[in-house]
Amino acid sequence: MDNSAGFISVCSGIEAVSEAWRDLSLRPVLYSEIEAFPIAVLTQRHAAVCVHRSSPAGSVPLWGDFTTIRIRHLLRLGVDLEAMDILVGGTPCTDFSMAGLRQGIAGARGGLTLHFVRLANAIDNFRRHRGLSPLIICW
């Protein structure tokens, strides 16, 4: 992989972001997904490797539940937070949808929005203390 700007993708699904950004100078530095089918796609098509296994060169770490990610975990995995400029994620919207239960932030899935913001704030704080520009968020 080149030294282009990197991004973390949470609620990665089958990783449409990597496909959409393929021609840009962006590279994934971490995926996070909990569902079995998307994990299979990530490992087969996007060189994702579970963080609990040894990672071959060129692979992208695959974290499970993004709500458990902390800065210390990213640093242990070797994620370069100074070169990682973007946090992207599509947290489930069913708790906000008119077709859903409309529980909003109080719903189990709606609450994931707060976890996404917590992660973004943690990465932003890390970057700010190093004099880096704020994180770009694609939600």
C-alpha cells in the first residue's frame, strides 16, 4: 500500500466505501463489522484479517464491535492515527426511520450513533494533541 491518507470504516458492511473510493488516494487502515456475511466479504475481497490473528503484509485489520474500540487498541494494532484522516461509518438507521420503531437515540441501534461520535471525538482529541487537523467524518 502507498502512503496516501487513510480511513477507518465502522459498520463496514461489504465495504461500499472502499469500492467507491478505489480511484482516490485513500486507503483503509481498519474495518469494523459484526455480521457474518459482510465479514466473509471483507476477508475475501478486501484483504481484511481479524485482529486476533497474525496479519500478513498488505492486509487490513478487521475489528468486531466498533463500540469497543479505544485509542490504545488502534495504537497496538499499528494504526497510524496521524496519517488516518477520515472516519466513515453508516450506523443503522432503523431506530430513526418512520418504518422502524422510532426509538431514536434510546433504541439499541440508535444508540450506536453516540458510540460513533465517541470514537470520532477520541480520534480527534488524539490528533489535536499532536497539532494535526481535525478528523473528517463521513456518516
